[in-house]
Amino acid sequence: MKAGPAVTIPGIIMIICGLVLFYSIQSDPNLDQLLRLVKHGGTFVGLMGIGVMIAGILLYLMEREQPPIQEDFDV
């Protein structure tokens, strides 16, 4: 497997995990400190997942083979 898709897939998984952690815990001022930490950790994991996914997309675009340049200038 090439590096682009191998990096993009974990990035997407990280985004999904971050969304689940962030949205599954309600926002409440009286929330337990541990749950608040898990919610903020979900935000961090989601944002890191966005960066990893973009890195995977860029790796995929850089790995692609370029088509050969045709230099037929005959009229």
C-alpha cells in the first residue's frame, strides 16, 4: 500500500473518534473534571486527524506518476 492512503485512513478514523468524544459528552459547567478532559481530548484528536488526513492527501498527490511530456511540434 502506498503512503498516501495509508496515512489518510487513520486521519479519517481520528476525525470520527474526535467527533464521537466531543459530541457524546454534554457541555455542563458542573461536569466532572475527567469528563471535561476527555471532551477536550476529543477536540484535540479530531483536529490532529484533520492534519493527518491532509498530510495523507498531499502524499498521495506527490506520489502520482506524471504523464510523459509529448514534444510534437510538427505541423
